[in-house]
Amino acid sequence: MLSLPLRTSHGRGGGASGIERAIATLGQSSNGGLIVLPGSLTLLHRKLIITLAANHHLPAVYPYRYHVTDGGLICYGPDTIDQYRRAAGYVDRILKGEKPADLPVQAPTKYELVINLKTAKTLGLDVPPTLLARADEVIE
């Protein structure tokens, strides 16, 4: 299992060539998989990551819906629309006079699961019906 974003020994992002090497290496394993973490590197290179994962027949889990709509297998992550709604509530409270420092930090409370069945079929994977039933959206 490999997690992205990748770092070099100097702590800087590995860039596209680092991603290509890492996924190619992982693709040589008979039972590999990929967990893509949120970050600027993975956002910048998301289409490359999705393409390489497909080319190397790697199942991958992504943090956001747009990865799956771009061809990724599965996303499980915070519902960004819900986060924006909650942020609007904070803006409303601040405009009504509450001090921002007095407002508690909030973690996401709603997560979404999106599955791309076309990608699953391409990878030769059967998605269990129980997982499909739990999905917020299934792309066919």
C-alpha cells in the first residue's frame, strides 16, 4: 500500500516523476493498492495519478468526489458542500457579533462514499452489494 502525496528525502514534493516511479513500483506488486491523500501535489497531478493507477491496474481510494468523476475507483472523504454550509453559519454568527476566537473548531461531520463501477469493471473488481448500498453515489 502506498500513500500520496510523496515526499523526497529533502521534504519537498516528489513531483510528477516521483509519482510515476512510485506508482510503477507499486504496480509490480500482485496485490497492491493506493490511498491518495488530500494535498496540493495530488490535486495538481490528479489526472496523472488516476491514469497511472488504471494503467497499472491498482485499486485506489481518493479523498474527494472529483477524483471519481475523473475516473478514479472510490472516494471516501468529507462532504465539501456540507463544510461550506457550516462555514456560512459561522460567518452569520460573526456578522451578528460573536468573536471568531470564541467559536469552536469543527471537524467534518458528514462524509461521502462515491464508487465508479466503470473503473471497477476495468480493474476486474466486483464491488460487494453491501458496499454499493452504503454509497452516496454510484457512477456507472
